[in-house]
Amino acid sequence: MGLMASESIMEKGDLRNSSKNPKGGFITLPFIIANEALEKVPSYALVPTMMLYLKTNYHMTMAAGYTLINCGRPLAILLLFWVLLSPILTWVVFFINITC
């Protein structure tokens, strides 16, 4: 009996089209916009707290703390370069192994 019911649904169309309450589309747009807008909020609170921690516990100057916190940006650029270079190096090693 279950097989006949699934066959009738397949004849009528897809299961997603049979529901009366569609989800997604423009209904989710406010949630997506709010997620993108609030994505950076924790970092705005974390940076001053981290600077205060470095200044009081490690007796760093503001310039040294700022340099330490923002050190990750050049590393992110280096990581991006490695991600772009990695597939090329894979093919180079592959062809070197074939020719040897």
C-alpha cells in the first residue's frame, strides 16, 4: 500500500511542490542579512578586551599589542597564496613522477 502511495505522489509531481507552506526564498532573506550584519560584532568586542589584557598582564604598549593582534592578516594572505598554489604544485609533481 505504501508503494502505491509513493507512485501516486511521483505521478503528481515532486514532494517539495506538494507542500502548501514553502520554505526558503525571500522569507529567509532577513535572517541572511542579519547574520551578515552581526558577523563582525564579536570581533569588535574582542579586540579592545584583548588590548586591555595584553596591556595589563604582559605590560605591552598599544603599538606592540596592535601589531600582535593584526599579525594574522599577512598570514591569511600567505594562506590564500598557498591555497592557490597547491593544485598547481600537485600537477607539477604528478608530471615529474610520470616522466621519471
